[in-house]
Amino acid sequence: MLRLWTIVFLANIFGAWIFALLAAKTPALNTDILSQLVEIGGSALSATRAHVFGSGVVGGWLIALVAWIVTASHWTIGQLAVIYWRLST
């Protein structure tokens, strides 16, 4: 399981790096949005490791919870209702 977590972690870091590279080096985002992203990134770097870890645990739990709820509803209409409810809250 540690090997799987390592692969997922490295793939997430690589994906975030590619997104940051594309956002910064292409005209996909205007300069106002790009400067705000840099500001958000700077404030994220000032957080403690415990805060980042806790946020990751809570975020992962929420994503898994939604996936479990969608999987638990057997009918397509139930899945759509759960997704709609989750996106509207």
C-alpha cells in the first residue's frame, strides 16, 4: 500500500507542477488571476505541516465519502441526485 500511496503522491505533485507551469507560461490565465494564484500559494507555504496534513486528511475523507455515497446508490437517478446535492451545498 505504501508503494501505491507513493505513486499517487508523486503523480499528484507532478500534475500540480504541470498545471502551475501551464498557468504561468501560457496565456491561459490573465495576470490578475495568476498573481492571485501566486499569493494563495505563498500563503499555503506559510502553513504548518500539521495544518497541511490535517487539511489533506479531511479533504481526502470528503472526496472518499462522496465516492462511497455515489457507489452506494444503485440507480443512475440516485447517483445524479447525490452529485447534484453535493455540488449545491
